[in-house]
Amino acid sequence: MAHAVPIPPGALEPPGAGKRTLAQAFGWAVFVLILAWAWKGADVRPMDLVKDSGNMAQFLTEFFPPDFREWRSYLREMVVTVHIAVWGTVLAIVCAVPFGLLSSSNIVPWWVYQPVRRLMDAARAINEMVFAMLFVVAVGLGPFAGVLALWIHTTGTLAKLFSEAVEAIDPRPVEGVRATGASALEEVFYGVIPQVMPLWISYSLYRFESNVRSASVVGMVGAGGIGVILYEVIRGFEYAQTCAVMLIIITFVSTIDIVSSRIRKQFI
Amino acid sequence: MTQGAALKVEGLSKSFGGPQKALKDVRLTVAPGEMVALIGASGSGKSTLLRHISGFVAGDPGSGAIRVNQHVMQEGGRVAGSIRHLRADVGFVFQQFNLVGRLTVMTNVLMGQLPRIPLWRSLIGRFTREEKAEAWRAMKSVGIENLAWQRASTLSGGQQQRVAIARALVQRAGIILADEPIASLDPESARVVMEILARINREQGITVLVSLHQVQFARRYCVRTVALRLGEVVYDGPSAALEAGMLRQLYGASVEEMLDGTETIDAVMNDPVVAEGLGVAAATA
């Protein structure tokens, strides 16, 4: 076949090869310009790290040894933090299933998925902390405000991840279900959900991990959990206690990350 | 015969935007209990025709009606409003099986019950003993009952196709449309699947319309063959009459591959000389 045809020497260089390097150089120049601009805007002062290194070392020593005298209350609030994350995540999963399906272009027409997607964008665009501040006003101080904040934000995130999984499914099994005379809802339950289940579980666990992290700060604006204590000890210049609280958060978050990623691996 | 037809296609046309019509005024009547082969090269419109019958695709505006057991599936380019309900009577067997791989064989077969059971039960996946027994009998009749609790994705192609047939049986479909059911299978699995289709046609009286790549299978399993070329019915008659000479007349000179079955018709169609020949034939027709 074609292997007998000799290749002319000039043919080895694809046409337009030179243009690409020019475009790349331009891309890099833009990138460097953005970095320089952002340097000014973000007020980056690396020299201060050297100049004030003595102060910082002094500051650091105040953290040690950590003061665990109040550990019972730290632990209690840390458990509340996990409770906030659990409910915030579970409520979000329950909502993200329908919203995720309703923002999938292969399940519903554009006039459904476009508005639903925009709604989810909005839920995702606002940080948990902002929602927490608003819900503290609405439902009062305490963990429930944190649950509501995580719920809204996580629904937005999970709905997007869920719908991306749905849009990547193999359409043939769905058509197989359709061929039996099944209703549209049955098509989704039997043809779509079995295909996306492993990914959905994996995404949900990942969001739970990250919600434990988020839940540990929503307390700073009064939405319950370990964040409340963290805020108080930092404001009171109790750095030894701050250190103890941070160590507890690190231990909890790391443990949950490790356990959850183990479980996630089972599903992929 | 017209009155009691299992399937009646009247003047169906379809174009997908290109200059060449995918289906051109197709007329076809199948009597109850018949087993009819649909042959033709790739792109001749076999799949498109079957997908229209099941209402997956609508014909061109103003094109004729498709009736299955007197029920209008689509008419004038509009799919019937109750198409989901009507599909229960039409079993569909796909070339790529189209099973849900992560579910068990049992669940895949039970899906044939979905149109008959209340929605709340189907959504929580609750099937009665009787429904499971019916699925079991269907699996037994195609010889896959020992695989009932395996995931469908772990099965071989031939086994998966038998699951798909069992699903159509549980559906209690009066007619089964099989779209190249053996094109992805090895010769032995292909034979088994064709034997099963022929047996359910013979023993249960289910009407079967099966599209095939190779004429030898049509001659062996079906009394009647309908041949398509470039979206048109070019032959409708006894399979026995489909001799090499006749096929050569229908499909051009290099039709031998379609006959001996060692090479698929794709190879013929991809041959530029043959493609040109068919184009000329279509222009003069």
C-alpha cells in the first residue's frame, strides 16, 4: 500500500509550524504582563519577610507549647463542625441530584438547563462564608446557619459536577431502556443513574472532605463549630490555645481526607 | 392482509439535510408471524428504517404513516404522542446490545416490565415474585439463566445479545426489530442468536424484522427478504430467489463479499470503484 511511496524531504515539516511559536511567545508575554500587574495590585513585598523575620520568629514562639487545657470544649466544637459538614453535604446531595439532571443538555431541552445552570452558578459563585453571614442574620447564631450556608454552596458545586458526569454517559444503554417503552423518569433511573453512580459517590465524598474544612471557618462569622473558638482565641491573642485548636482541626481534616479518599478509590 | 398487518410502512421518506435521501418513499407490509430479513449495504437505510418504526426518529414532514398492529407510531413526520406506551409492543435488539452494563442481567431483563408496573414500584426497583419468574423464564428460553446475577458488562457479546432478546420477550412485544443483531458477534454466537430469533418467531409467533449484512443468513433463516439500496426498497420477495446474479444486479459487480460472508459489505462500499458504480446506478435508476 502507501508504504512504498517515498516521502519528499520538505513534507516532514507541517505547514504553519513557524506560526505556532510566534503565537506561543505572544501568550507568554501576556502571561508575564499579568503577573507584573497583579504584583502591584496584590502588594507583594517579599523583602518584608526578611526585614521582619525577627518579629515573626518571636510571634511563632508564642504558639508553642500548644495549650490543650480547654481540649474538651475544642473537641466538642470540632465534632459539631463535622456535624455541620455532614448535614450541609447530605442536603446538598439530595438537591444536586435533580438540579444536576436538570442542567444536563442530554436530558432536558435548553430552556430548562440554561436557567437551572445559571441558578447553580449563582449558588456556587458566592462563598460559604458570605452565605454564613447572611444566614446568621436570618436564622440566628449557631451551627444551623453553617448547615444552610454549606447546603446552598455545595448544591451549586455538586450539581455542576453531577451534570458533567451525566453529559459524558454512553447514550446506547439509555436508548435500550427507551426501547422497552419505559417512561422518561424510568429512563433516567435505569439508564442514566447506574452509569453515573460511581462518579456521583466519589464527587459527594470529595465535597464532604472539603466541607469539613469549610465548616471549620464558618464559625468565625458566628455560624457555629470550631470556628467560633478559633475566632475568640485569635482575637484574645491566646496563641498557645490557637495552636491547639489548629492542631485539632488538622488532625480531624487529615483523618477524614484519608478515610474518604480510601472509600472514593473503591468507586472509581 | 393489509387490515391485520403486524407492520405497515407507507411512503416513508427521510433526509438528514444532505442531497441524498436516507429513505425514499419506503413501503413495507409485514404480516403477523412473519420473519423478514432486511438487507443492504452500509448506509442503505436499514437502521434508519428500523429506528423510524420504533419512533426514535421522525420522518420528513408530510411523509406517510407507520403502523404497528394498527397503532400509528408516526404519521406525516410526527411521532405519536403516546409513543412511549406504544413502544412496549415493539422489542428492539441493537447491534451494540445497549444493555446497562453496571446492572445485573436480571435487572436488564426485568426492564421489559417497566411499562406494565406502577411508576413508584419501578423507581424503587421493586419487582414481584411473578415478574421475576417471568424474567427467569425468558432468560431460560435463551439459555442465560445461569448468568442472572452477573453484571451485564461481564458477559460476552453473544450472551449480551441474548439478554437483549430476553428483555424483548419480557416486554411481551408482538414484533421484534433487530438492527444488525449479529454484526458485532463471532460466527458461532451469530448462529446462536439467529437460531433464537427464528425459534421465538416459530414457537411464540412473534413477528421478526431483522436487518442483516450478509445474504447467507437471510437465505438461511428468513423466507422473505426486503433489500434496500440508497434508501429505496429495490427487492421484496422470497429469500431463495436472491441468487448471486440478482444481487449483482442490485448492488453492482463486486457483491461476492456480501455472499460468502468472510468480508463485510463495508469493504465493498469503501471501495471507490463500487461506490462510484452505485452512484451511477442510482442516477440512472
